[in-house]
Amino acid sequence: MPYQLTGHNLGDEEYVFLELIVFSISIVVLAFTVAVFLLSQTLSLYSDNVAQICFQLSLICCFIVTLLMIRSGPLVWSTDFLLPCILAVSLVQYFYLCAFAFLLIESLIIIHKLVDSVIIPLLENPLFIVSVGCLGPLLYTAVTIPFLYSYLVPSSPKMCWLNLSSPASSVSIVPIAVLSLITFSILITAIMLADDSGRRPISAEVFSRAKTLRKTRYILLLLLLLLVGVWASGVLSAHFQKTVISLVFMLLSITLALVAMGLR
């Protein structure tokens, strides 16, 4: 059945081609940004850069999995063999949880460095940042998916993301909502309080970063809102299979990648 786009019909092949182009461009933009971060050789100096690179790598993985979930891809729904669909549901949950977790960690790093009353020394340790951001979502996914996959996998030919018809879908919705709300609250707090105390950073080493971090607060807030929009529109487009929602999903995805590049 053709898709309607601004008065023109898009056949299945053209629509898949559009998806491939959009997500491929998003992956290239994010990969370029990660490369610039790595070439800057600042990871050992600034822990917020570590969290941001991990966030962008998580996004790249999200978009790669999305490409694999597109019709005719290896991770599609099948009545005879559900393993690819189960794998898709597991991977998309894990990598989006990682993305939200690293945004939360980066927001904590910012408030730690800009607000004098908040001191979290562990956030200066890159290994701690990577471990928490990767292992937390991995543990949660390993605990939930094996027991609930039969409820999370779509019951009809749809993109293998999340079955919103099942109450079990809350195992993905709730943690992402909680992570988003906490991150939003931290960033708002950093924006409101850093103007007074943030001009006196907690150590001399981060003094030169103060101006950059004040700008980063606002970019992170925008990244958070875009990430929520990407995840929500992706879930809705996969479940309802509406062209308009799919187009919003693609538009927000490439916008998210471009805004992430703005951090450099």
C-alpha cells in the first residue's frame, strides 16, 4: 500500500529507501562527531566528554538497529521464527536505555562541576561513567526481556520494537520516563543555580570549562527533549504504522544527530 507524502504516493521500496538515507546520514553525522571528540584528546581531561561520546555511540547503535529492523532486514517480525524480533526488542531497549543513562550521567557531571554544593567525586572517573552507563541498562534488560519477551514482541507483522497493546510494555516506558524526568530536573537545577555558585567552580581544573559547560546545559536539555521525541515517535510509528508518525521519527532522528554535533 503506498504511503502519502505531501500529495504524492510513496511505494514501499521508495519509503524504505528514504528510511535508509535518513538513518545512514544520522549515523555518519554522529560518527563524525565522535571522531572529532576523539581527535581533540580531551577525554582524559573532561569527564563530560566521556559521557557525551558514550551517548553518541549509543545513538549510533540505536540507529543501526533501526536500519536492521526495517522491512526486509534481518531483524523483522516472522510467524515462524521469533528470535530476530526478540533480539531487536532487546537491542533497541538496551541502547536507548544507555543513551538516556549517559545523558543523565552527563547532566550530573555538569551540576557537579558548576554548583558548589554538589560534589560527586566518582563522576571524575571515566571507568565509573562507562560502567554505570553500560552495565545498568544491560542488567535491567537481562532481567526483564527473558521473562517478558512474549508480551513485548508484536503479535502481527510490525516493526519489532514494543507491543503497546500489552501492559508489559511498561518495563521499557517506565525506566525511560524516570530517567528523562530526573535528567530534566538536574539540568533545570544546573541552569538555575549555576549562575550564582557556578562562577566559582569546585576546582581550578574546571575553571576554564565553566563557560563551555554553561552552554552545554542548554544543548543537553535540547538533546534530552529530542531523544524523548525520537524514542516516543519510534515506538508509536512501529506500533501504529502511520506514515506521518514515521516521518516525524525520521525528522527528529536526523535533527538529534545534528544537534549532538553542535556540542563540538
